[in-house]
Amino acid sequence: MARSWLQTSGLVVLLRRNRLDWSTLAVVALLFVAGGFAKQSLVILPLAVTIWLVIEDRRALLRWLLAAVVLVGLALGASIAAYGQDFIDQVFRSERSFWTTALSYVGRNLTSRLAPYVVLAAAGTLLQRTEPRARLVGIYLALSLTIGVAFLAIDGIVYSALFDLTIAMMLGAALLFQWVATRLGRMPAIPGTAALVFALPVLLLGRSAFTAQADLELDLARQATWQGTIDRVAAAPGPVACEMLSLCYWAGRPSEIEFFNFGQYAGLHPDFADPTIARVETGELGLIAEEGNLGTSRRLPPALNAAIRQHYTPAQTEPTMLFVPKPLAK
């Protein structure tokens, strides 16, 4: 969720200043555009603010659109000047493949965790619907749910598509807690009981609610091992490829393959992978780092995975897989 802090800072500015003048909207638009450069799929909050202004204030909408168009235009112009047509091709024209079981994934893995908070957040926005900020949060909640689930249908996208939904749920739940505390706060037990209601879904899920945190704690405990992995990537002879791009970044090495976009395009155009397969078959890549310890990247096409298994051998399995070329037969 760290990628979203720029845009949520813009939301804080919008809500705290409680006015829709030029300076406020320009600052919010600037933060939203900056957030879009952190991750190009962060479109939900800007869209929510736009729809909200259509309903609340048409004059402010015109100011908002003008500020947004100017800032987006300047940002795109600077990016194209710096990176050329490749910026447009790779950010906006990259083809995507989709998986047909996205809704099933949501139902099996996410509904039990998210549904209670969606209900609580929706209740908060409805109970305070006379407040403009509550209407904004309600629009944000609805869009983040529908668009987030739609993003999940892109092959390779998982829970990160629901970061906006998580933020919207927290805001809506806060509105509900405020409503309860304002109206029933004279009864000492009510605010505490309300807080317990928000915690109940986590308590009922038990340890499974903290799976992600457990993985983070494990990684933090393996800092020395991760540093050794980074050093190994840095010292590898020849070009390297990292599924976790930050691993190559920390090692000071460019990654020859951007696994996600490569796999997306190669899934639609199999011949696109042939030159990379040829490089793997000759052992040109000095090291290939793949996430996890399964030994098969879900982001790469099967033919490339097969070539890696045939021509490379695991040099390390923890905390992530490192493959090096097998010795060439004499």
C-alpha cells in the first residue's frame, strides 16, 4: 500500500482543507498525478473525486479537470522527452492476458476477509450520507470494489489490486465509528463495543488473518540471508534476470527480463519468447532469480520455464531461487 500514499495524501488535503478552490484542487491533482507515476493502475481515487465533483460542484469540477489536464500533459510530455515512444508503448500499450477464474479466487480467498469490512464501511457512508465527505468515501468504496475485482482478472495480479478497497474500507469504518460515538457516546460501553465489532472479523479468522504479517516477520528474520542473495546477484558474471526487480536494483544490476510484462506479452505472442529462450539455451544469462522456492515462475511462459529447467541448475533455494547455467557438455 506504500504506492498509494501520494494519492491518499491528496485525499487528506481535499478533506482537511474543506474547500474546492484552485490551490486545493491543484495540490490534490499534483499528488494524484505523482501517485500515478508510482503505479499506473492507481486510477480509482482520481475517478472517485471526479464523479464526486460532478455531483457536488460543477464549477469546482471544471477547475479540477483543467488542473488535471495541465499536470497530466506536463508529466506525459516530460516522460516522452526523457524516454521516447517506449514510455507510451510499455506503460499504456502493453497487452494483457486474463484469467477466467478471478471471481472464483475472490470468493474462495478474499470474501470472508473483506465482506465484513465492506458492510461496515458501506453502513458508515450511508448513515452519514448527508455529509459531502461521506458521499466521496461511498463513491470511492463502490469504485474500488468493482474496479479492484476487475483488475484481479488480469493474469498475474493478486491482492494488490484491492489496496484502494482497503483504504476505502478503513475510511468508511471510521465514519461508522464516528456516527456511533456521536450518538451513543454518553453510554460508556458503546464506543468500546463498537470498536470490538470492527475487530470481530479478525478475531473470528484467527491466525489466518495474519498470514501476510507472518511472512513479513520471516523475511525480517532472514536479513542476513537476503543480503547474501543480493551480493550473489551483484557478483554474478554476465547479464542477470530478477523476477523480484528490487533484488536486481539492490544489487546494482539491470534485469534482462521484466517477468510480468514479458510473460503477459509472450502469453499472447508465443514467438516473442524465442530470442530469450535461445539466450537461456546458450547459458548467456549468468544468473536467474525467481520468487519463492517452487522453481517455476508463474509469470513466464511454459516454454521459457522448460528451457530454464533444462539448461540451468538451482544454486540457491532460500530465501528465493537462484539459477545458474549448467556446465556445457564437452
